[in-house]
Amino acid sequence: MKGHRFRPETEAVRGGDHLEKRNAALAQPIYQTSTFQVTDSDEQLRATSTDMFYTRYGNPTHTAVERALAELEGTDAALLFASGMCAITTTVLAVVKTGDHIVAQRDVYGGVTKFLSAWLVQRGIETTFVDTTEYDQHARAIRPNTRLLYLESPTNPTLRVVDLAKTVAIARDHDLITLIDSTFATPINQRPAEFGVDIVVHSGTKYLAGHTDLICGAACGRRDLIDRIRETRTTLGGVMDPHAAFLLRRGMKTLALRVARQNQTALQIAEHLAHHRKVRAVNYPFLEAHPQRALALKQMTGGGGVLSFEIDGTGEDARRLSESLHLFSLAPSLGGVESLVSIPVLTSHAMISPEHRQKMGVSEQLIRLSVGIENADDLLADLDQALAVVTRSQQQVAVG
């Protein structure tokens, strides 16, 4: 872990900046170019290992954003990618090879489940999925050829919280690399490197960018690991566009403000839904009834802007509720300033088997909310009117 110059709110705005007084652009310039010219062949050779050779290798705009991300996460270095999944797949391929084995918690994003269980198997890399919060299972699943422990916390979409200290200790006992998807938490609410996690990945599309207008990913970690990942990224080519990188940095400047508002509103909504007679269960880390609330309070500073809940009814009732909302737009993704609603079995976890979803607790009645920065009372009123629509529909069916 690398030390921090400032608190998270300051690092989100000024992280990676040169703070000495100078004559320069205050906003990061965009190097919107695919290649860089040189004066002679010797300079060409020197430029190859820099960010002013060819944008697939690097770019000054990328470098500025990567420096800011590393400072915010408290890691040695960071890398940008064309998407969150590109960050994950490239990182995994950089640290494992044919014949290696991965231990992964069962509760992870559906696209990652598919990558680990289907795509990597074709390349001779096997993954064992273990119960997310049963740490003895993590240890028992480790083999002599295990190289990576894959984590996600809080989890998508059931908001389980992983004990980072315990999992890191298990990994270190067996000389494994730890990789965590920390998208839901953001570096404002959680900094996994402080617990010893080796690599932290984000779908930057979500909270880091924050405005639902670009696709990107990031990996932050130890210098030696980031160098390995960089080499793989250069070969696979999943680099981010410089203009998108500029937009990401602009979004990051308001990250702390947005997340603070989303933390507050999401908890308020979770508490409201927990007392609604048409809601079976609510998943949110800082909710009193959450099974890992004490752990969440210990390793997170806020519960995040995502929550999920099960409606007391059928899958059709869940669909009806999601379609009856107005301020919560029916759309995949999360982390933007606008509130969104989705049904995981139809979106984020549609690509995995019903059996795997059942083990994760992802039912047809489960609804996921991504809370934006709108007024909390307006969002609560929208949820109440949609729940009333479902109630009336159920009553009509009962009478009919």
C-alpha cells in the first residue's frame, strides 16, 4: 500500500496533480492522437517505453488519470482500460496461465462468472467457486497450482460484504495474488489496498465516471503487478480513448460529493423499504438487519449507492414494479447521478445458470436499485407509488 497525501475528498479532486505554482492548464489537456512523432530513430527507440510513442502503449492523458486513480486508491500504480470487463479479463490473463487454478467467491458479477467458468476453462485454467462468506471454504479450495483469489465486495446484486483482512491472510499463507472488484464501494467508501489486497479493479463506467456517458475500467495495485498487466493490455489492445479518459478524470472530481449523497439516500431508502409490508427482504450493508453490518462498518465509511430488495410476490410483480417507476429509469448499470432500477435475472446475471443464481440468492423477485443524487423524498414517493401499483394488481388477481 502507498501512503496518502490528502483525505479522499481532496484526492478525488487534486490527486495526481503537480501542486507547485506554475504556468499550465488547470484542466488536464486531451492528447487526442493515436501516435507521436519524433525527430530521429534514436528518439523513436527511447520513446517506445514512454506515454508518447503510440496510444495503445500509453498516452499523457491516460498517465494523468492513472496517477490520480493510484493516489486515490493508495496503490503504487494504476491502468485504464476500455471497459470494466476489459480491466478484469486482462488483469486475470496477466497473472494466471494454462494449468493454473483460481479460487473465486460465488457472489460476483455475472459476466465475470461466465468468464471464469466458461472462457478460462477453454484455455486450461480452472476456477473453484466458494461460498462468499465461508472463509474455511476459501482455504480448503486452494490447490498447489492455485495462483489467484478473486473477490468482490460489496457483491452484485446481494450486497454481501467480504472480510478483506481474513481473505488476504488466507492468500498470503498460500502465496496467492488477491484481486478485488471494488466497483460498488468506490475508493471513497473502501480502500482494499489498506487491507493488503494486491489488485483493485473498477468498472469506471459506474461511480468513478458518474454520469452514464462513457465506458471504462481500471486496475490499481503493486508496481510489479501493474507492469505485468500493462504488457498484457498492450498486446490485447483494450486501451481507453484519450477523450474518454479526460471525461473520467472530470467525473472523478465530484466523486466524493456524489458518493456521500448516494450513501445517505440509499440508506434512507433501504430503511424505508425494510418496513414496507410488500417487501420480503432488503440488502444493504449499513442496514441494521444486514448480517455483515458490523464488518461493513469496520472496513467501509459508507454503504454505497446500490441496494436490492425482494418483493413479496412473483417475478411478474417485480417486473411490474420496475416498469411503474418514473424517477428510477429501467436500465442496466449503476453509479450515475440518475437513479436506475434493474432486475438482475434479466440483466447483470442473465448469462449464468438458474442453479448458480439460486446459490447466490438471486431470485426472480429481486430488484436492484442504483440511487442517484435526486431528492430522497421524491425517490421514496416514486417507490411508494410503484409498490401501490403492485398491491392493486395483486388484489385484482385475488378477487378475479
